[in-house]
Amino acid sequence: MAEAAKPARAAGGEPAKTKARREPKAPKASGAAGGRAPVLDPTVAAVMTLSANLQRACTRQMKTLWRKKGMSERGLFILELVHAGLDRPSRLIEYFDVLPSTITFETEKLVAAGLMLRESEPSDRRVVRLSLTSQGRAVHREATAALNALLRPRLEQLPPDELRAFLETFEKIVPPIPRQTDEAEQAAEPNPITP
């Protein structure tokens, strides 16, 4: 019969100290049920990665343009959105989900650069409309051409049915922001303080 392995003995008959291999401890999840860290669903991770990669590619393509024009990335997107009809600061605030001061800061920079106009409505001075100047439209055209040069060749590789299905699926995941009517927007804007 085989003898069981005996622990090694150091001089003097004491058991030898051996370094025990410890398995690395998993990080503790704060507040996770059962003490296990939550795991990001692989499909969710894939969608987030695709979205981030698209944003990163667009940012790389546009960086030179907005730096050359002394703008921020958000400023360039504001030009696009105003051109597309989001011509009120409250609509931009909703779109970007930022504080009003952020949009005021960005639009004031665009106005100072001669790319955009801020005008009050004659019928209601509280209502501010944004519009592109001719210089703003030229920057918008340049940005549009750069984005088309980046994305059009990639999208043209897809068969039309596949592209249509992709766009429909993407809109199911991230629906477009509904456009507010002027009446709904005026109701959402604060009333002026009267003396």
C-alpha cells in the first residue's frame, strides 16, 4: 500500500514553511446580489462598442475641421442640428441633455465666430431662434462632405435591403428624438418674471 505524502521537515523536526498558492480573489461588487459583480451582456457590449467605434471614426474625421475653425465637436454638431431644424436653444438642450448654460456657451461661441445668428421672435421676445450665417452654411457643407466621404463608401458596401434593415433596427434600439411643436415648447419654457 502506498504511503501518504508526509509534510517536509526542516532542520530540528519542524514542518517546513511552504508558500501556499492562493487563488486571486474576485473583486467584490458593491451592492450586487450574492456578492458577484454584474456582467455586461455580450450583445449590449457589442452594440456599445459599435456605437463608440462609429463615434470615434467620425470624431477623427472631423477633428481637423473643427480645430481649423476654432470650434468644439459639439459646436459642429450644433451647426448640423440647427441646419436640420433644431433652431431653438431649448431643443438643443433636450437633444444633448445638458444644462442650458452649456448650450448658451456653445451658441455664443458660434455667434462670435460669425457662424450663427441668435434672434428673438418679434411676436415673443422670450423665444430665441438660431440660424446659420452664410459662413456657418459653408462650414456645414464642409462637415457634411467630410462625413459623407467617411461613411458613404462603407454604407454602399451593404446591399440596399441589408442597409434598410440595419437602419430600421438601429432606430428601434435608439429611436430618434421627437420634434417638439412650438406650442409644446413654449409651455415648457419658463415664464418671464414681471415686476
